[in-house]
Amino acid sequence: MKNEYIRIQHISKEFHSTVVLKDLNAVLHKGEILGFLGPSGAGKTTTIKILTGQLKLTKGDAYVLDIHCDNIDETIYEQIGIVTDNSGIYERMSVYDNLKYFSKILNVSKERIDVLLKRVGLFEHKMKLASQLSKGQKQRLILARAILHTPKILFLDEPTSGLDPSTALTIHNLLLELKHEGMAIFLTTHNMEEATKLCDHVALLNEGVIVEYGSPKELCIKHNQEKKYKVILNDDSEHILSNKANDIEKMRQWLLEDKVEALHSCEPTLEDVFIHVTGRGLN
Ligand SMILES: Nc1ncnc2c1ncn2[C@@H]1O[C@H](COP(=O)(O)OP(=O)(O)OP(=O)(O)O)[C@@H](O)[C@H]1O
């Protein structure tokens, strides 16, 4: 289909007959962000490695820019960018020289380097050695390197893990800009808030199985069967009520007695959905 950049069809992966991915299906289109969410060991990195040609799948089919995974070779790197925690930055080179080096390999004009450095907030650090960067600055350099050649697809493996909230926000804003410019982004995370904010679709991955798939909003609505409300009374006490008869009666009384200060609906978060579906948390 037009603008379909990734198609995953019934893929499975075994390591020495241990199954780590089971029958996964997912699709990523141009200008969308797809999140693979799950706890440690769920199979997120393995999925990225299959889609970027670093691992062979055991069963099923996956296509990246219409190329079957089995046929992916290094030429795909002209069209994709990858951010992982070992994304080959040269520690003894300056920020600028790192990008200059990769611009030669990727055939990108040097003029783009300063534009990109400004975009990721590293322009004033361009002459610093990569080894002297903070964790958040290094992550932004890795990201700048990954998008230097304006790839069609950007793969991000836990891009904000361990970063301070302000750096995470800078990265989130940049990812949303890239998406609006038409880049397709495949993101793994165990941060459900990040996924809710960024992703058009999410796959909740548990022990190698996609247990839910859809937009964050769809999934939260689907799992909001027992509607809950938070009521704050004018004595500052807070109460969680459901739509059961005794809670409705309680609410009626408070309203008659003019005790209600505020009423909020409590929609489940993606984290609640994950716990509901798997019976476990994310950490
Ligand atoms: N090369 C390998 N050989 C054998 N088992 C592996 C190999 N790589 C990964 N695994 C196993 O596959 C499972 C999924 O690992 P993966 O790294 O994909 O998880 P993850 O969801 O990315 O976890 P994390 O959030 O900790 O990075 C784990 O049980 C892991 O031990």
C-alpha cells in the first residue's frame, strides 16, 4: 500500500529454540509514530534488530520500505536512521567532527550540520569532544547523527531512558516535528506517558506477544469498562466513585447537601491498560 513503510506479518523469533517473539503483526505508515511498549525482556530490541537487518527472523514476513527482511543489506542505511545506546559515536572526535565524518559517508552537505546542531540544541557545544558531553547531550548527538541524511524511517530504542525531563521534552518535540515532516518513527519504550504523548499506534508487548494494538486513545477507551470518577468535596477530601448504585446514591446526597467542589472522570492510562491485560506492571 502507498506510504506503508513497515509491514510486520506473523513474525516469530527463536534463540536456540527459546521463542522470544510470537506471531507479531503491525504496520507503520509515512508520518506516523508506532510504539512498541513493554517491560524489560519483552522483545522490543529484538524487533528493531530484525527490522534493521541485524537479526534474521525465524518465521513470518516483515517488509521495510517494501524490502523483505531477508533481503535487507547495508544499502537500507541510506533510507533509515537508528538510535540505540550503542549508536557508534566517536568519543575522541568533537561533536562537529562526528557529524562531518558521517556526512561524508552519507553524502550529505556540510551545511546541514549546523542546521541540525541548532535543531537539537548542541550548536554551542559543537567543538566539545563527544566524551565530554552529558548523557542527554550525547543522546541528542546520536539523534542528530541518525537524522543527518533525512531518513524515511527512524528507529529509536528507548530514546529517553534515563534522561532528565527537560532533555526528554526536547527529544519529544523534535520527534513530533519530524513526524509532521513525514518521517515514520518506530519507537520502543517502557514509558507509557511517552507513548501516549507521541504514538499514533502502540503495540503492547509482553513476553514476546502483542497483547494489545491500537491508538493509545482507543485502548484506553476499550479498557474503561468500569467508569470511575474522582470527587473532591469542599472539606478537601477526595473520593473515587464508580457508576454502581451505592456510589450514585452517595453522589446524589453530596450534591443535595452542596458538598461537591469538583468532579473529574478517571480514564485509564496505557499503564493501567497494560496491567489490566497482563496482570503485571512495566518494571
Ligand atoms: N542474542 C541473543 N541470544 C539469546 N537470547 C537473546 C538474545 N538477544 C535477546 N535475547 C533474549 O530475548 C528476549 C528479548 O530481549 P530484548 O532485548 O528484545 O528485550 P527488550 O524488550 O528490548 O528488553 P529491554 O527493555 O531490557 O531492552 C530476552 O529474554 C533476551 O534475553
